[in-house]
Amino acid sequence: MLIKKPSDIRSSEITPKELYQTRRQFIKTAGMAAGAAVGVGVLTKGAAVLHAVQPAAHRAKLPNVKPNPAMSNTNGEVKNTWEQITTYNNYYEFGIDKNDPAELSRNFKTDGWMVDVSGECAKKGKYSIDDILKGETVEERVYRHRCVEAWSMVIPWDGIPLSNFIKRCEPTGKATHVKFSTALDTKQMPGVRSDVLDWPYVEGLRMDEAMHPLTILVVGLYGEPLPNQDGAPIRLAVPWKYGFKHVKSINKIEFVTKEPLNTWQRSAPNEYGFYANVNPMVDHPRWSQGTERRIGEFLKRRTLMFNGYADQVQSMYSNLDLKKKF
Amino acid sequence: MVDRTKVIRFVAKPIFFLAALGPAVYLTWAALTNHLSANPLSDVTNETGVWTLRFICITLLVTPLRNVTGWNALVRFRRMAGLYAFFYGTLHFLTYVILDRFAGLVDFPDGIVSLTTAHNLTTSIIGDIAMRPFITVGFTAFVLMIPLAITSTTGWIRRLGGKRWALLHRLVYATAIAGVVHYWWLVKADIRRPMIYGAIVAVLLGFRLVRKIRSVRVKAALRLKPDPTTIR
């Protein structure tokens, strides 16, 4: 048996010094590149990942939706699209980025939804969506929607006046306010695992605000059932107030005897109040409320007092210092 | 044979240059092809801001990484990283001027291109910087980068002298802190993201502080120790 001796290795097979040094250099460079990649990866976690999201799938139209011509006057302003309204949402239960709700609420199940009515009223109990809509005409109303973050949309909601439902609940004379809660479903709502807000999300209205004809319980959008990211199956629209008052996916309505502490006020009382009336004269402590960007437009618009609904609502606030009660 | 200086100059640096340009290219493409959210103007503003902060972090990472790994070649990427921070910071400032201030003028009584518009825009920017703390601190962070960008050339290093140049460029510490504060003050409720950057900047600046304290101690110890040659 022939055994090759080490000397049999030809000198040409020995890696030249320059080459292995280059290899070391290469390994170092590769190491640096890998390190940089990890670094960039870590930093990427520090912001929203930008990508287009799919708008809500279309579904069969709701039966018997009637446009309300008196409530469709937006001074000729153009309605925002289905895509805009269902991909750009603040709904922290499904994540803090605007495109999170569209993605993370996709499998949210709202079958058999019940709204629990309690407090100072005669007709306490659990109401299904069908119960709530019984005998009602669902109206289409085109409302301006102004977010406290200074963007806005024009949205064709389908709903019923909240006052109709409240009357059926027969609140007692002691009830001064209505408190609403969003469902808190830790299984289906990934956003509630973070403590960014106190859950469940709570909002409230004074009784006269709740009874105002502009205040509606919304069950549809563009004539279709309300998409999950917009607060399915039932939400509030109070068009003269900032969007955070428009509580979504309501599962609890309570008639109470004092002003409820709403979630955003609890989170930052110097920035968000109970009333949250749209008011260009009272700035957010950190940004101006004098103008707003309508989604889809480049130039901003001047924000209107009470979001343009002053004629209908300002009499409710004649005795209120709007600077203090923001 | 392959020269490491040449590898860095002709391979690694161009790769870094192109990679760092990536976010701007992606953002432009996404904005033009409708791949951003329903509020693309807000996305562009946010993203350019976040990328400024990221490049500030990358710039600040060079020295600690070099000290830990001994890869001195890293320092050759520092200027580019810093200039990219300035690049994204400039884009961020311009988006603020155009998308926030200019678009927020609402009225253009003498037409869009007019002295009145220029005057109103200037007043609006100055007023905003003076009135809103998170803008004040963000603007400060940006302005502090300007002298650093100007004096980033080899000529300026020579003119200032290494020590004075290094001292001047410590302004980037202030930019980093102001940048984090700017981010912290603008978010609505979720401070997790600003906190991540705050933590990174704290670690990177803390590293320097610890080293500084150590070196001062070592120097002091050396001074105390009597030189054996002078012992009588």
C-alpha cells in the first residue's frame, strides 16, 4: 500500500499567503455585512412596515337601506372610497398602525353578537343586532369624519338614530349619560395584548348628545354590512365629535348617573377630554386643529366648527366653556 | 493581489451607498405606484424621519463596534452613514415644509407662486417651530447636522485639525438625543417605537461614557504610580 508522504503535496496546491489573507478579509467583510444586516433588522422593528393592504371584501347589500337626503349634505364634498375607508383605520384593538385593522381583523367573528343594556333603564337585557334593527329603517347618511389626528374623510354610513334605540330601552330620569364599551376579546383582538390603552375601550355621551338626531348607530358602509376594521357589527357615528368618540364594536350600553371616564381621557387627560367636539379654535396641545387633511387630497382644508354641524348642535353647548371642556 | 483598501473602496462602499439609498428609492416607487397607505403624505413624512434616526444610530454604532471587534475598517463607512442621516433628515424636513406647512396654508390669495405665499410659508414655519415643542426639538436636531455635513470632507478635517474636528462632531450626540425626543413627543399613545430608539441611543452613548470614565481612571492611576527610574 502506497502512502503519500506530506512532501508529495505540490507547492502549487499550497494556498498562497495573499490568498488566505484575502479569504480572512472576505470572512471579516462577510461578518461585518451580517452584523450590519442584523443591525438593520433590529432597527426595522422600530417602525411600521409599509405595505399595501387589501380593502375589505365586498358582501351582499343590506336590505332596505334608504338614503336620508336631509343628512347627505356635505356641501358637494366627494365621498371617500371603500378602499380608503377600509384600509386606513384607528382601531387599536387590532393594532396601532392604520393598516393593522384591515389585516388583523379579517377573521373577527361577529356572529350572534349581543349588546348588553344595563344601568338606569327599564328594558335591561341583551339585544341582538336584529333586535336593535327591528322595525327600523336603516338610513344612509353621508357624514364628515374628523380624526383628532387632523385627517378627515367623508363616509356614507348606514344606520339608525341612536335615539330610537334609547327610547326603546326606557332610561329612567336619573340617567344623565350613556356609556358605551367596545368588546374586549383577547382571543380575536391581537392589539389588546399590549397595554397601550386601558381595555375595554370606553366612550360616553351626555344624554342630550346621545338623543340628538345626528347621532347614529352604524351597521353598514356603502350599503354593505359594516366591515370588521370599521367596527363591525355595530358602532357609533357622532359627526360633530372627533373620531375617537365613535366607539366601535359596541357590546355594552349603560345608562349612568355621571360623566363616564372615556379611554383617551384616562390615557392623557391634558390632551383628550370628554366632549371632544371638533373645534378649530382649540388646538391639541401638540398640534393644530385649525386645518385637516382630507384623505386623498394634497392641500389641507380649514376645519369647520363642530365639523360643519354647528347649526344643528351648537345650542347644546351654549353654557359650556369649550376651551376648558375640550 | 486583492488589496483590502481597494475592496472597501470599490466594492464595500458602493454596496453600502446603494443599500442606504434603498429606502428613498422604495419610498418614491411606493408613493408613485400607490403602494403606501390611504394617507401617503403622512407615510413619507414618517418614513423619512425614522430613516434619519436609523442612520444616526448606524453612525453612532461605528465607534463602539470598532472598539469591540477591532475592525478598524469600519470607520471608513462612518462618513457615508452620517451623510445619509443628513440626507434623510433633509428629506424629512422638506416633507414637513411642503406636505405640512405649505399644504396647510389653505389660502393662496395671490396665486401659489407669489411673494405672499413665500411670506406666509416662512411665517408658518417659524411660528410652528416656536410654538410646538416637538417641532422645536426636531428642527434643532436637523440644524445641528448641518455643520457636521459641511465639515465632513477631508479638507475640513485638515483645516480644523483632528481634535477640534472630533470635538465639533460630538454634536451628533445632541442630534441623536433630540431626534429621539422629537419622536417620543409626537406619538399619540404608543411610545414603544420611540423607546426602542431611545434604548439604542442610550446604549451607544453609554458605551462612550463608560470608556471615557475608564480611560480617565487609567490615566489617573498611571500618574499616581511612581516612575521606577526616578526612585532614588
